[in-house]
Amino acid sequence: MVCTGNICRSVMAEEILREAVERRGLDVVVDSAGISDEEHGHGIDSRAARALREGGYRVPSHRARQVEAGELQRWDLILAMTSSHLRALERLAGGPDPKIRMFREFEVSGGEASHRRDLDVPDPWYGDYSDFEATRETIENCTPAIIEYIMRSTTR
């Protein structure tokens, strides 16, 4: 999972997905990083930690880090939180790559997004605590389909 600074959205998604993978007994490595290095070394945002805790999840011991070009080849699925993160990942990869996808492509919803921007996971950073809860809920809505995708991909 990749967001801007790796202290809110991506780390929340990392923990929620990690716990879902564990519950299913899957042998999958889950990780997260940021496009920017501005938060390098910082822990999870306290509001993101609270949203995880109140949602029944563990709060990970986490230190923000920036994604590196070399690691893109190691991952089977890279999920961008926004269209700008997707573009940055594609630039880092040297062009479009089918394993780099939008996180919300996996969201269960009644309609289809008309533009990539419609698939952005909103940034809760500038909002209040309810924005962090909404981010957690968005991540939770996407997680079952991500798990199904992983299961289909690993049984080939």
C-alpha cells in the first residue's frame, strides 16, 4: 500500500490487510510505504492509530519510509491510495505496470467510477477524527476483494 507520507492511509491499510491475511491463514507479506520522504522515520499518526484501535485492530509498531524503485519488482501487487500516487509509482517503475493498481478498484460498490480520481482514498490528514474513521471504513470495504484477488492470484 502506498500513500503520501506512510503515516495514515497506507499504514492503516497495511494493518487491516495483514490481519485479514492472518485470519485466512495466507502466506502473504504485507507492507506499506510513502511516495514522499517527508515523514521518514515517524510513527503512525495518532488519529490513524486511534481509528485502528477503535475498529478492533492492532496498532503496529511502524516507522514511515519512502518507496524505492528497486522494490517495485519484488512485489506482486502494489496498491496506490490516489491517482497521484499511482502516477508517481508508474514514473518510478518506468511506465505503467499491471501490478500497480488503485486501492479502491477493489471496493464493493453499486456503480463504477468514471475517472481515476473517483477511486482516490480521501486524505484524512487535514480533517478531524471522523475522516480517519471514514478512511478505515473505505479500507475495510476494499479488503475482502483484495483477499479474493490474492487467493486467485496465488492459486495459479
